[in-house]
Amino acid sequence: MNPTLHAVLDFLQTWWAELTCGVVIVAVVPLVAGYLVLMERKLMADMQARLGPMRVGPHGLLQPIADAVKLLIKEDIIPGESDKLIFWLAPVISMTAALTSMGAIAFGPSFQVARDINIGILFVLGVSSLGFLGIILGGWASNSHYSIIGALRSTAQLVSYETAGGLAIISGLLLSGTLSISGIVTAQQTQRVWFIFLAPVGFFIYLVASIAETNRAPFDLPEAESELVAGYMTEYSGFRWALYFLGEYANMIVVGSVATTLFLGGWLRPFPNVRWLNWLDVLPALIIALIGVYSVYRAGKQPVKIQTQFMWGVALACFAVALIYAVPWFVGPLKFVIPGLNGAFWFLLKVAAYIYVFMWVRFTLPRYRFDQLMHLGWYILIPLAIVNVFAVGVAMLIAANTNWNHAVVLLLATIVTTIATLVCAVFLVSWHDRRTESASTASLARDSYAG
């Protein structure tokens, strides 16, 4: 055999899983992001008692494809006085940072591009944080006051909440004792508990910070249409604007994956160490099959023939996937794929639940003012995150040097952190009220003097 061909075959045999995951990330994630937009619009419509997108395809399921085609053929406008090279590169930087950071995320025990990287979490945080460069460069290159103000606000927001989010992540890393993605999941399996139960305050801080980092409502101030037209994207149109949009949704997947890995057990099923619950391992195949059965039931209730055919297609696809999950249980040589398939199912289910919380918050809470946004980040979340890291560290030292139960000590640390948070919140509210009252008194005094 040709030595070159032999070397290529050896390379493919060794790295086929990583190459497959890389291709999936580049090719599939933009499509997934498009359908996340559709799901968000459908959920919003359901909460508002309406149907949402329904015209393009059965139940509007081809709407993301139509939107992509529209954006591709839309006129691409570049401001005449802009820096055209940077204007062109800025959205590419944001999208590339989001996709590259997925390389170290393990979507299951067998689905990770950067296999066994010992600084996985650090890589994800470092690369994903480069996305703000695309935002600030896009605003500056547009040569527009609206765009540069939006870019500055977005950068200030990202820096503020990345600080709080990073401190929240440290609490999880203290519990795991490693930066490795697989090591963090293994630590949760060894300790027989997800870290959300040992550091709930850290998880809450990370949840709020991740919503703000991805410019999601109620923290979408950089894109506040009523104030800044469209923020740093004001001068963008067509597919360049879509790259920013895809980067935002890809970042949602990234922060959801980090939260799942660090606090929600990664690819572990619920109660992975409880033997009498091993029947949960067959739950993925059963759930997917039940979705297929429900699709068959709904197919008979569709008013249009094409929708009936589509529901049958969804049902057949679900049955095919359920069969893929079920066959290894009955074919001995294929049982080695069960952990990988089940791990991917549980991981993606947890990420989907995390993203659903993002959407639920968007449809529930009103938008913050920018001063409220920064006040929450610097005066509340960052001090709370520092106290939380200190409390978790002290609790671990106490547990390591005494006979106290690990979980009990961490529960006490959580209680102390919560009490400290309430005390600080009361102090800050009273301080803010006194400051507002004094400012109002001074303003009245000036008006009285001027009168």
C-alpha cells in the first residue's frame, strides 16, 4: 500500500470521532441555531395564545430555511465611510469564536473534538470570550455613533458578567479539582452528586451571568431597539447580520454546555450510581419511541395532507432513532456504544432545558435599564460570587481536615452565602434609597434657589 495512503488511513482510524464532531459542529450548529430561533418563536406564541410561524412548510417548520435564503439574497450594504475589511471580518470573528469554543466541549463520553484536553473549561472560556472582539470591532468599523455606543455598552456588559460567571465557575472547579471536561463529570459520578446541589448559589450566579453574556433579555441592552436602533449591528444587513445572530445562539449552546458539564452532571443520567435505577438506561430509546407514537396520533388530526405526511415522516424518523438506541441492548458486540449514545441523549436534554430557561426568562421579565444592569453586575453578582468562592473553599478545607460530612459542610456554606447575600441586598437597597433621596433633595434645593 502507498505509504501516504496508509498514513491517511491511520490518521482517519485514530481521529475519526474528532473529525466527525468537528464537521458536525461547523455544518450542523448553524442549522440548529436556526431551529432554536423557530422554537423560541413557537414558545413565545404559545405563551401569548397564538400560533407563531405557520406559513412556510408544515407548521412553519421550514421557516428557518426561508429566513436563511432571504438573508443570503438580501442586498449587502456597507457604509461608504466604514473600514470595509474590519466591517467584513467582525461578524466572522464572533461566529468563529463561538464555534471554536465548542471544540473542547464533550457532548458525551465519545463525542469530543479536543479529546482528553486537560484544560477544557479554560479553553472554552478563553476562546468564547474572544467574541466581544467581533462586537467592538463591528461597532467601530461601522463609523456610526449608534453602533459604537452599542458596542461599548455590550463590551462593558460582557466584561462585567464574565467576571461574575468566571467566579461562579471557580466554585465548581474547586469541587471537581480539575479543569478537564471528562474529569469534572467523573468527579460528579465519584462524589455521587451533581454540583448544583453542592453549590446552588454558584449555579444561580452562572445562570444570570450567562444570560447577560449572550445579550439575552432582560439583559439585551446593547440591542435595545427603542434606545439604540439595533446596537452594534445597526449598519449590518444580509448574511453578515445573520452571522452575529448565529453567534449569539451558538453562544447559548456553549454556556448551556458549560453549565451542564460543571453543575448538572454532564452526560450522566439521573442517579448514575443507584443500581436499582439502571432501568433509566433504556429511557432514551423509550422516550424517542413515545415521541414517534405521539406523532402518529397527531398525524390523523392534521387538516392538510402535507402536514399529515410530515407528521408520519417525523414518526418514522423517531422510530428509526429509537431502533438505533435499542439494537445495542440485544446485539452483544454493539453494547460498547450504549454509554456514548445514552450520554449524548442526557447531555443534549440538559442543554435544551437550560436554553428553555433562557427563553422563559425572556418572555417573562421586562428589560433592565443600563444602570440597573451594571448595578446588578458590579454591586450584587460579583460580591456574591466572591463570597460564594470563599465559602466553598473554606467548607472544603473544613471537610478535608475534620470528620464532618462533605455535603453538610457545603450546605452550611450555601446558607452562610445566602444570608450574606440578603444582608448585602438590604444594605444596598437602603444605600440606594438614601442616595436617591439626597439627590432629590439637592435638586429641589437648586430649583428653589433658582426660583
